[in-house]
Amino acid sequence: MRSSPSIVPADRLDRDIYLVLEDFGARAGCAWRETDEADTDLETVLQDILSGQYAYPLRIVCFNPIEGWSRDATSAIADALAERAANTDAEVSPALQDFIHANSTRPFNVQLTLPLRGVA
């Protein structure tokens, strides 16, 4: 039996793809976020999480369909987010802080801004 050629170009799948599991609360539960194919690379996922597009990320998986592997990338993503937050002035939400603290393999220390009373 002859196999048919794939209708999906191989180069589109020969890369690491990242998907985020997000917690939408007690009533809605958890779901894998629907994501445009172009937005599943590591850099875009990191930027999207830092910018607040994912309010309560729980787990991130990475897979490569051509190479045939998948892995839990949650700790690696948490480490990368902690490093970026420490090296930039990015505002880190309490939910993101919780995600980093729960999943990072390194310590995460961010100096939170305190309100200065009497300063104009």
C-alpha cells in the first residue's frame, strides 16, 4: 500500500511547539489555550506569559512532531521567566510570581515597589 504525501509542509512541524495549560477558575476549570500556530514558539510564549495574556498558567508542554518527542517544559519556562523578570523592569503579577515560585528550580527574588508616602 502506498502512503500519501502529507498535506502539511514538514518544515512547519519540524520545530519545538509550546502549549500552555491555564486555570480559568473553579467554574470554568483548566484548559489548553487555543493558540495560533505562529505563536507557539518559546519566545512568543515567554512574552505572552510576561505580558499577562495567560493569567494563571499551570503547565507548559513542549513537543516536536517530526522528531517524535514531548516533555514537560514548566520548570524551564519558570526559570526563564524568573531570569527575565530579574533582568528587566517587567511587572510580575502575583499569579505569575506564584507560578514561578511553584515551578522554578532556582530562587526567585523580585523587589516589589512600595508606595512612598508623602512623596509627590
